[in-house]
Amino acid sequence: MGPNGEDLPDYAKVQGILIGVVAAFVVIITIIGPEAHGKKFEDEPVGVAATIERERLERERKEREERQLESSEVSEKGDVKVKEGSTKETV
């Protein structure tokens, strides 16, 4: 009760319920989440440099695929014929 006898909301109960729900959610997600047992995180590139490297590799892969498509013809049967003077690259 407030100083003038009016009812006040019970914020402590609401906050306690909220914290309990969040804690339960964290426990459940932790239990069902993926486990990276044995994963070597030190070998994974991180940060801006890793993002730039991934983008560069993806760009190079797309360019290789485009060159392969330009240097070959696909018949309606699905046979690939390599044009004269072009080489076939493998990934």
C-alpha cells in the first residue's frame, strides 16, 4: 500500500517471474543446443580479415564457375563439350 492507502503494483513479483523465465530459457537452450566438443576454435579465422578472406574466396569460386561455363557448351542431352583451346579447371 502506498502512503495514502492506494494499492501499488507488485513489481518485485513481476521481476522475479521474469528472471525465472529467462533463467529457465537459458538452461533449456543450453541443454538442447549444439555441442562443439573437440572443436579447435583457434584454427577458425575471426574478425574483419576472415570476412574479407571468405568474400575473396567466394568471388574467386564464382569467377572460376563463370569461366568454366564460358569455355564449355552443354548439349540438350547434358553432355559437356569443351571448346577448342580452353582448359577445364577442377576445384
